[in-house]
Amino acid sequence: MVFDIDIMENITAKQYFKDIKGLYTYIMEKIGLAPTYILETNKGFHFAYHLKNHIFTHQQKALNYLTLIKRGITQILNCDERASHRLNGVWRNPLLHSCFYSSCLNYELSDFKKFIAPKIVKVKKTYTNFKFNIKDKDLQKGSRNTTLFNTALKFAFSQENSSIEDIYTFINNINISRNVGLCDKEISTICWSAYNYRERGDYKDNSSYEDRNINVGIMEFPKIRNLSYDEYVAETKSRQKLSALRTASIRDKEKNKNQLLEAKQNYINEVQNKKRSEVLNTVLILQNLNEKITVSAISRMTGIDRKTVKKYY
């Protein structure tokens, strides 16, 4: 079980503990179990407990037990959560850093069971007051990661007390409900980035979507105020007329677009049919002349390129 500790009371762990002996003393005071291995890094320390028995990835029950133990020790010793909660990874080696190691310190998982934090039942939070408007095009490949990152940023800063789990739940719900198709690893990376931005106070809204005022219609007419009944009726009819003209204009544009696409497809079909007929007629001519029928011969007689001839012959 490997743990990482980089920061203590707003300074680096290396500055706080001074050396390996200082960290060792701190661990013994807090949990009373000496680490098998301690390594000094640039900012702090890695320390580990060697387990007598291997834990394999298919042993889900043992993995869950190990995870709870690591979370408990991380909380007690104020370790770095992101690194210390990991169950596997590549850690720094002792060749370039000062270290302590004892082959005599080996442990069973049961030695750490007292550090398992009591299970806390959390009431699931809902954020109905968090408004966002994400366009479908922004959730397509090429822009979906940026869009979800900006959404996670807005969520993290609007909900100041939200944890990384809250941000993950919120973004993953969007991922599932909108069929975005990102895997858990990508969602986790996005959420951790947004969380770290919030913790550092670095926030620049580069959002690719817009927050719309739901009280403004598509025509963006100003509210009707201080009009008599007759003036109100006249204004309403005027707005209805303008709205109808806009609708007709959009419908005409869509209709013209469809007509152009249809005309283009008809022209393509006509050209293809003409070339097909020319190729087949040329084949008949060559047969009547008892000449060898080849792609080159057909292309030469019709003036159609060889690739097109192959398509129809």
C-alpha cells in the first residue's frame, strides 16, 4: 500500500518534516504502524506498507477492503488523495532519492482494519437551480471534452462546497443522458481538472455555449407595458405578423434547400445513366465488330475515363 504526502499546513511536506525521520515520527504518533518503505521526493514523501499476501485485481471484495483502508489512512495522515487512493501505479525509485527500507516490516490487511473510516450515508444532492444550455453540436467528437470541462468548471464554481464526487456525478449524468459516449477515465480526468481549477481559484470561462434568458422569446420582443387595450391588440397583431413572416422565411429557405439537393441528385443520376448507356452500347458495337472488348477500348471509343468504365462494365 503506497501513499503520497506533498503538502502539510500550506507548505511542502519536505519543509514541514525536514527529513525521513520527521515523517516516521509523525506516522508513528498518528497511527502507530511503522512503514516498510519511505522515500523522499522533491516536495514530500512516498511511504508504503508491504503486505504479506498479494491482492489480485479479480478479488473485488479484497480490493474494496483495501480501498477503505487507504482512504482511512489518507484522511488521518492528510495525504494527497488523488495519488494515495490509487491501487496501482509507477512510483519513484530509490536510485535517485533518499529512502528507508526494512524487510522485517510486513503486514496483513487485518492489521489496518481499525483505520477504516465509518461509512457515512450521504443524501444525494440535486442541483435543479444550476442552469445550463448545451447544444448538441458541442457534444460531438472534437468539442465534447472542452464542452464538458467548461460545464464542470461552471458547476464547480457555482457550487463552492461541491466535492469531486459531486462534480463527477453531475458531469456523468450529462454524459449518459445526452449519449455523449465518453468513458469513465475521460470523465474522471475532466472532473479532476475542473476541481483543481476551483481549488486554485483559476477560472476563465471559455465556454462554447451560451446561457439564454428563458424569459426572452426567439423574436426578442420587449415586454408590452403601459398600453391601452386597443394599443395592446394592435401591438399583438403586429408581432404575430412579424413572427409569421419569420416562420415563412425559414420554411422557404428549407424548401429551397431541399429543392436544390433534389435537383443536384437528379442531375447526378442523369449523368450516371447516360454514361452507363454509352458504355453498354460501346460493348455491343465491339461485339458486332468481333473486336476484343477491353476497358481501354471502351474508354478510347466513349471518351470516358477507365475508372468510370470499370464501374459500369
